[in-house]
Amino acid sequence: MLSTNTFRYRGTVPSATDERPYHHGKLRAALLEAAERHLRGRGADELSLRDLARELGVSHAAPRRHFADRQALLDALAEAGFARLDTALRAALAAAEADFPARVRAAMTAYLRFATENAALLDLMYTSKHRPGATRIGKAAEAPFGLMNDLIAQGQAQGALEPGAPERIGIVLFATLQGIASIINGSIVKPELLDDLVETAAQQFLRGARPLTGNS
Amino acid sequence: MLSTNTFRYRGTVPSATDERPYHHGKLRAALLEAAERHLRGRGADELSLRDLARELGVSHAAPRRHFADRQALLDALAEAGFARLDTALRAALAAAEADFPARVRAAMTAYLRFATENAALLDLMYTSKHRPGATRIGKAAEAPFGLMNDLIAQGQAQGALEPGAPERIGIVLFATLQGIASIINGSIVKPELLDDLVETAAQQFLRGARPLTGNS
DNA sequence: CTACAATGTAGCTCATGACAACATTCGGGT
DNA sequence: ACCCGAATGTTGTCATGAGCTACATTGTAG
């Protein structure tokens, strides 16, 4: 597509000079890749379409061919983010021990690893001004959520968690993770405390949601 | 310019006509008030200084006399937000029963009430790009934090919580609150579930952080 | 090989934040 | 009272970015 000329440029090879081909070829993918890179460290509101266009050596209006507006690019980033998060969680759970506490810790750690390494992206994923027709994002978000619910259900089956709707327990666990990510990313607490926080949260969760055995 | 005669006011009260006085008089306070109002529903990034100026019937450059730049206004909003949050929490705790579980629920409810009613403001308070010299915000944030720690310490004194550094336990509780606020404000879960979530989180916290009595 | 779709470009409008130069008002010192 | 400097507000300007339209180039299906 972008390589191996079929006679364009009438006899001269474009790469021989610094001439860019008129068509970038993979602009959409390149924009997403560059945007995600820009998102590391900076916030989403500092992401400029024109900036990306400049970086990719393309005119300021070119991105519009692939994303109707700025928000569309952000939505696409969020959607891709959920896919990456899902992959990371699945990988972590696949590599984890079989016993429930270990699996919970593995999932929590993997989530927070993703959340702290992709702070701005995470923010985008969850605050992406859900405009009326943002079904794709909601759809993409279901995968990680389902994973968490499966984990909870598994814990209940093993008798490690009290019975009941998995969502009821799962949402609070998810909220705690989200909150930890938030206070780390917001520099409220030092990143060094992350492991400590995860361990405390895991213990509280496992103790707080286990079945009632005799005493109150 | 907009007033023709140079002799305006000379013995007449300005409010008698619709002429605005050259000096607004309380521009800073009015800006903060208007900004906070604009923040309800919309996000902080949609807050425009020029918009505020227009609304207050003042020139587009006037706000600059009171806030060096946009971020300075946002910082001031965040600072005021922490003060309001502190007030709300203190009021809730003052009105609460003496027993620890009731006080925890009161604090959690008050926090989440503030958080959901001031979504954009809360976001501002915790993501306000902490620029190097943002000491004022950090200072303002300490009050609510101290309150939470006091509550934890009180629970420990009553034997309702395991001993240890209050922060260690408190941070996780705070994170959970923050996370619940985040998923409600981000429309991940329906607002109607808020009370349910609070109750579940409270139960898990009280059970998960209480002293170990005999069994593991 | 030709018409049309896809993709990229150039140039415009509009809004905003930041800045500078100037105007008006307020208040304190004499 | 009066004057002068400090606050506070105004107009004008610039740079940047989003979004739009008209146009140019390339890819491709028929």
C-alpha cells in the first residue's frame, strides 16, 4: 500500500528524495499511535489534532478524514484502551495461581499497573463524555467488567466470598481500584505506596466480603 | 466609550440607570461564583474566562486582574471546594450518632453527596495539575483528610477497627469513596445505585478493617 | 482506461487565552 | 481638599486550535 511502487511518480522512487507520498497510507493508525504516545504524561485536553498532524508530516485538516472531530479520536483511543486493559487483565489472570486470594491480588495489581502507566488514557476511558451514541465504548468496557464479575463468581463458588449478585461486590472492588488509581495519578499519595495500598485493599476486601462464619 | 458623558455620576446614584460603574467592585468573588455555577453539569475544560466575563458584563481582559491565568482561577475554585467539602463533612459528623458505624456511614454519605453534586469541581480538586507552587491547594486539602483520619482513630479507640497507622486504613477508605464518586459521575453505574453502593462499601469496610477476633 | 470514492491540502472563520497599552477610579498622605 | 500612585477595567492584538469548504491527488472498481 504505501510501499512498492506501481509506477507512481513516473520513474523516480519517492523514498529516494524527502518527498512524502500524497497519501500517507496508514494515517488513522498513525494518528492513534501518536495520540496514545502524546497521552503519556500529558492530559487529554492538551492533545492537539494539529500537533499530531504536524508530527506525522501531514496537513492540519488531514485527520478530519479519519475522525469527524476531536472527540471522535478520543473515543477511539478510549475504545482501544479498553481492549488493551482487557488483554492485560486476561494475561495476568492466566498467569496467576489458582487460589482465589492470589487471583484477586493478580487482577488488582494488573489493573493498577495499567491505570498508573496509562493515567491520561484511563481518565479518557472513564470520563469520555458519553455522548448519546457512544455505544462502541460501552461495548468495549464490558469485557473487563465481565472479567471482574467472573472472578467474583469464582470466589463465591470457592466459598471465599459471601453469596449474592457478583456485581454488588464487584462494583465496590472496582471502585476501590479506580479510587486508588485516582489518588496515585492525582499525586495525592506517593507512587511508592502503591503496593502497600494494594495489599491493604486486598486484605480488607477478602476479609470484608467473605462469608459470615459464626461471629457477627 | 460606552458612556458618552465624562461627567457621569456627579450626584446621581449609578444604580438609577442601567449604566454599570467602571469598576465592578466584587469581580473576583463574582467570577468564582459564576465559575462554580458553570461547573455544574459541564466539565472544567469547557469553562471559558471570556464567557464568564461576558456573563458578568465585563470586558474579556478584566478577569486577568484577579487571576493571572485560567489555571489560577481553577486553582482558586479547587481551594474553595476543599473548604466547602470540609464544612460539609464536619456538619455531617456533628449531626451523626456517637457509635462508630453510624459515623462512618454519615461521613461516607456526606462525602459522596458532595462528590456527586459537584462532580466537575471534585475532579478539579483532585486533578488540578499540581503545578510546583500549588501549596495553597495542598493546604486546603489537609482539612478534610485530617477529619477522616480523626474518624479512623476514633474507631480504633472504640475497638471497632484494627490498630495501626490511621492513614493506612483511611487511604483505602478514601480511595473507595473516590472510586464510587468516579463511577457514578462517569455514568458507569446508575446514580440510583449510590445508596446501595455506600451501604455495601460501609459493610465491607467495617468488617474488613475490624480487629481480628480469634478466627483468621 | 475511465469515472468515482477515498484521502490529503489550502485557506478561511470563529473562539479562546495571553499580553500590552491605555483609561478610570480609589485611597492614602500631605 | 488635592494629588499621585495603586487597583481595577477596557480596547486592541497575536498565536493557537477546531471545524468547515473548495479543491487536488491517488486508488480502484467497473
